[in-house]
Amino acid sequence: MSYEESASPLAEDYYEVQEVRGKGRGLFCARPIVADTYLFDYGGERLSEQAFFERYPDGQGPYAARITGTTYIDGASEGCGLAPIMNHACESATVRKATQIFGPNTAIHFYALRDLAQGDELTCNYGAAYWSASDEPPIET
């Protein structure tokens, strides 16, 4: 699947945060979004491999994502953006993540998997690495 990597992310007024029973907060569409639209990046503090393991000696940072062999983004830090607010879903995920490599500007982008209506929840499959770093059991949805 090809995406428009040079596009700008959608404005924050496309999203709203709501409470979700049993899950805490969730991210929802405030306006309709077309399939394959670039939504936003996974933000946070960039860490070298050494800094990552100093912060997470067991290698289990639940909101940390490796973007290259030796670079991580810690989504638990300030400036993490909207991505960590999304809840997990397996088969019913509405958002896809893709690592985009642009030299030193490697990032994790999120895209709409299908057309989304106002009120739809934005969900993403967190993957096995998240659940192995979490104190919670995997949620199968």
C-alpha cells in the first residue's frame, strides 16, 4: 500500500478525546476522514539505544517504539501527540502505522485504514512488543 509521505498531517480539530468505558480515554473522529489519509506522527522524546536502556533497563518501555536499529521514540514523554491516546484493536483496527525512513527524519506515521465517520474511534493494533512490556494482559478486540 502506498501513502502520500509528503502530505501534512490532519489538523487537531479532526480529533476529539472521549472517555471509553473500561479503557480510559480514546481518540475519536470529530469530522469524517477518507481512507489512506495521513493522520499524525508518533511523537515523543527521541532516545539513543543507550538512553533507552538507561531509562528501561529491561528493554520494556510500553510507549517506546524503535524507529531504526539504534533510535527510539518514547511516547510516554512530553510532546507525545495524539497517537498514545488511541486504544488497541486487533481485527477491527481503524488506523495503520507505518515507519517512514527519510534519512535522519525517520518517523512513525499513522493512516486511516478505511473511510471514517464523525464519531468513529481511532484504534490501532499495538503489536506484541507493547503487550510484552505492559503489566496488562493483551486485549483481543
